[in-house]
Amino acid sequence: MKKPIFFAIVAVLVIAIAVSGFFVLRYVLEGKQQEDRFDQLASIAAEGNTAASTQPSTQESASETTAPTVETEPTEPVMLAGYQEIYNQNSDTVGWLQIDGTKIDYPVMQTPDEPNFYLYKDFDKNNSTRGSIYAWEAADVNEPSDNITMFGHCMADGSMFAALSAYTSKTAWENNSLIYFNTLYEYHTYKIFAVFKTSANIGEGFSYHQFVDAANEEEFDEFVATCKDLAFYDTGITPQYGDKLICLSTCEYTLDNGRLVVCAVRIS
């Protein structure tokens, strides 16, 4: 091989390695920056909620006075102290999602007018390969709808919704089946009742995310039955009409355009 050709090949390889290294470094630094930001938000939420829990309740305060009760007009719900500051930083925030023992401890975003805005945007609306956790645009988080689907990437570094993959095993469910999804106004606990995979290709898979509010009991029961029929294992839990559900959705790589879905029912 002539020297000019040899040096040209070496130069191309060096450039390729340098470019690859640049993208890897950028990926790592972006991940660290975003992780630090989410940790900061989690601390704000925890500190605010802890401070609020130490304050006397309205009922306790009322018991200390002899003033007669006066009927008043219903007031707007009061935002939980732990989430007020977070909402002030980004008003697209609609709740907070947490699963103990995992990295899932994130704000939940929603943009009805731009459904997938946070697919590749971080909390501060900067471009991000990890994106943010966000709710299906048609769901009402506060009412709430019968089902709220939330989306998140399955990242190789274990962030976002990567931890959901463990729930394909019943052992993970047996060890930790609770999901905490708080709105900005209320704390709630959910219990996983089904975990399944499906294709997101149009006309092929189960369109779980499009189920928002059941028209009747039959439609609700049909949705629950489909989730359980597709499930990797039986949890013994069957939600009833009137229960409130959430579905956590992320990528699944054994199917073409696959999705892994963790479904849970509100228990408190």
C-alpha cells in the first residue's frame, strides 16, 4: 500500500474516532447535567412537601377558635407547596412520578397543543436526547381521566423509563409494585396490575394510550381485560369500573417499533 493512501486511511480513522468520542462525551455530559437538574427539582419537591406536612391542618386551626362557622363559596384548589416552585419554573408541569428504588423520580409534563413537545426536550425546554416524562395530551390529570398514559425514553444509562424493563419479571413486581403519581394538588399511590409489550405500528398493536375515558363499564372492562391478556404474568389484580389507571410507556426492542407498558390502578 502506498504511503499517501495509508496516511489517508489513518487520517479518516482518527477523525472518525474523534467524532465518535465527541458525541459520546456530549451524551455523557448532557446526561449528567440533566440528572443534576432533576435531582435539584426532586429536592425542591421533597423540601416543600416536608415543610407543608409540619404545618397545622385547617381542621386543627379551626379547633383552636370559637368563631362560628361561615359558609363560603368553593375556592380554587391550592397547589401543594412542594410543587408550587416547580410549576413556577415551568407551567407545563402537571405532576410528579416516582418509583422507589429506581431512577424514576421526575416531574411529569403535558402540552395539549404540542403533544410530543417533551419527547426531546428537557425540563427547561432545551434539546435533549433523553427528553422528559410527559402525559398523553388528551388525558385530564386533575379530574382525573380513567386512564393517563405517560411516556419516557428507555435510556442506556438507566435514566428516564429504563427501570420499567425490570417489570417484565414477576420478581420485580413482587419486590416493588407501587408507583407514586402526584398531581400538583393531591398525593396518590398506584399498584401495578399488568405489564405487557405491544407494537406501536398503526394497525398492529394495542392502542392503550388512546383509552382515556370509558364510555361505559363494558368499555372499561374490555381495556383492563386486554391489558391482562397481554401481560407477562398474572398479578391477581383486576381494576373495577370507576377505578383510576395510569400506563407508563417506553420503548421495547424485541418487537418492531415495540412498546413496554406498565399499568397501575390507584389505591389511595
